[in-house]
Amino acid sequence: MTLLLALQIVAAGSTFTCTPVRVWDGDGPIWCAEGPRIRLAGIAAREMDGSCRDGHPCPRAPAQAARDHLASLLGQPVGRSREGHVLVRGAPLTCRSDGNGRGSRTAAWCATAEGVDLSCAMVDSGMAARWDRYWRGHRC
């Protein structure tokens, strides 16, 4: 049953809670204790090898710096998994699904308990680039 929940794509327009437990890079995925994996909507960050995918905006910030900044926005980094994910302990996020984020990820707009919009914070910090194709009039 847990495997099924981990692969769940949250329906577009649905609001859901995500308690972050790990993060891979500056735009996700963020693993939620509740099951979904989130790709932050409307942004692009460098891949962990430092590259940018074809057709994606390419921010100047290094991949590791972007990942670490996102982890700090999510809460307290508490270690690393053997796969290289940053493990985090943080308060639940409130997220609104934007639909399938490719593969087993839900694209979502998420905010911290303090109201910090994660996509906006990553763009404002320079750690990620706004992806106009997916931004769709989002307001920070």
C-alpha cells in the first residue's frame, strides 16, 4: 500500500498536505511523508551533475547550492540518504497540484506554514529560474 501511495499523482487543482522528508535538487522532487513526490511548479533548477536539460531555463546557481537552499526552506536538514538525497525535518507544507510533473511526481505550488511560496522563494533567491511555460500567471 505504501508503494502505491508513493507513486500517486495528486489530481490537478487539489490541495494537499506534504510533510517533507527528503529532497533531491532545487526544484524537487520533494518526498512527502504522506506519499506524493513533488516537483515545484513553474521553476527549473540545474540538475545535480550541473547541467541544464534541453528546453529548460538554466539558472546560474550551482545545483548543490540550489538543493541546499530548498532544503533550508523546507526545514532542518538532518543528513543524507545513501542515494544522495538531503533528509529534512520540517513542518507540513500546503500544496496545490498542477497535475503530473512527469513520471511519479506531482507538479505543485507549495507554501510553508509561514506562507513562503517555495517556487517564488527559489526564483527570488536566484537558485532557480522562472519557467514561463509553466508559470501561467502565478503571483508571488
